[in-house]
Amino acid sequence: MADNRGNYFEEREGTDDARFHVVPGDDKKWAVKEEGKDDPVFTSDDKNEAVNEAKKQAEEAKTKAIIHDDDGKIEDQIEYDQ
């Protein structure tokens, strides 16, 4: 089933609107991914460590950190004003 998330992320790629997501990764790790990029900017075994890194990246970029749960659903969003 196709969705529009790919277009959503592509529109923000390389822009000031690119947000940082904490998502479940491979091998029970947590990944921080910047919208529009395939490779994570950070990985950790500890979700809290990944959340802190996403917040730091989002704050520096003056954008948003979006935290996902184990199932990939959004559980929190932290916005850093532009």
C-alpha cells in the first residue's frame, strides 16, 4: 500500500524544515534520522541517549525532534522555534 510519506520527507530534505526522528532501528537499537536522508545521523542501544541527540540536533537546526515508540508511532514532538 503506497502512502505520501516519501513525498513529505523529500520536500523537507536539505531544507531548514528537515526534522529529526527517533525511530526503532536494527538489532534493538534506536536511530536518529534526519528527514530526507536514508542513513541515521546517530544510533544507540539506549532510547534516552537517542532522544537527547535528536533534541540537540533539532535545537541546533531550530526545527523539531519527533520521538517514536517501539511500533513507530509518534509519542512526543519537541519544537525548537526558528
